Amino acid sequence: MSTEVLSDTKPSFNPPNVVFPLVWTILYTMIAVAGWRIWRVACKSIPMGLWAMQMGLNWLWSPAFFVAHQPEMALIIIILMLIFIIRAKKYDKIASVLFILYAVWVGVASSLNIAIYWLN
């Protein structure tokens, strides 16, 4: 595993840094509400397990990308996270809407991850 530092080259569609904490604050609130709604209906279910898995992957992505400087590993993590998000949204209509918005942002983050990998 290489630990070389990623250069500062970012794609033209990279949002300003101020966007990330704002978006993630909203998204983590939505993720919590979606998780609570799934837990309420089916606390020991596959969708709840998928919700927990995507949270674990969500947590793993930042160290893989920013600390280990492994955009390839981060890309694998984020793609798995996106799969779990899409699969976990099936039990509740409101949770589904919340997960769709989350999936859209993770799609944007995936695109950024790919672009940064290719540019660096």
C-alpha cells in the first residue's frame, strides 16, 4: 500500500470546501432518521444490517482517502457503501426518500473520488 500524498489537483466540479460540512451535517441527520425508521419497523432485519454496514463503510472512507491516501481503496469502499444504501432503503417510504438523497450525494462523492484518482 502506497502512502504517498495526493496532490491538490481536484476536478473542476469539486464543490467549495464549505459545502462539505454543511451537506454532511444534513445527511447525517437524514441517515439517523432513516436508520431510526427502519429500526422501528424491523430492528433485526436485513435492511437494518445494511444500514449498519453502510455506516461502517461511511466511517472507513475518510481514513482510506485522507489518511492512508488510498483513493483506490476509498473508491471500493464508497461503491460498496452506495450498494448498501440502495439496498437498505426498502422498508419505509420516508427512509427511502432520505436514502435517495444520501445516495445522490454519495454518487457525487464517488465521482469526485474517481476524478481525484485519475488526476493524481
